[in-house]
Amino acid sequence: MDVRPINEEYAVSGQISPEDLEEIKAAGYRSIVCHRPDDEQPGQPSFASVSAAAAELGLEARHIPIGQTGVTAEAVQSMVDALDEMERPMLGYCRSGARSTACYQQTAHLRN
């Protein structure tokens, strides 16, 4: 797992598994946002499995999938809502971290 901090409130990572969540919590993250659609790649952990494991550890998780069409206005608004409603620091993940980074960066003009 390669966690890359964007700032004090948000970091990104490639795909995580339920087994990674104890390490994520120990690193101080308080919530998780998944930007990867389920079944994007064979064998990837489902959001439901990650979310259930997160809940057992007291971490809130939200699914804001970003598919082939790229970051949409709806996804950006959902991310703004997540940032307003969920505890931080937050970890966003997708296949490589790129969609999670792009979606977060596009929230800046809506959060001022």
C-alpha cells in the first residue's frame, strides 16, 4: 500500500484491501472514500467488503465511483459532501490514486 499525502486532511492510495484497514487506522486516518467502481478489474476487493471491515474498526467509508468518463460534476459534489460530513484525515483510493487525487483537487473551488 502506497499512501501519498496531499495535505493534512487528505491522502490517496491505490487499491486497498480489508486487511489494510488496521494499518490505515493506525496511521491516523478516520475515514475512507473509494473512487473505484466495483468489478473494474477481476479480483479487486468490493467496496462492500472494504466498507464492512472499515465499520468494524470505527472508520466511515463512502463510495464515489469514477469510471471511464472521468471525474464528473456529480462526483466532485459528492466529494465535497464527504469532506464536509466525514471525519478527517481521509484516505481516498482507486486503482492508482490518480482519480482520487483529481476528484479532491476539483473540490477546492467549491469549498472556499
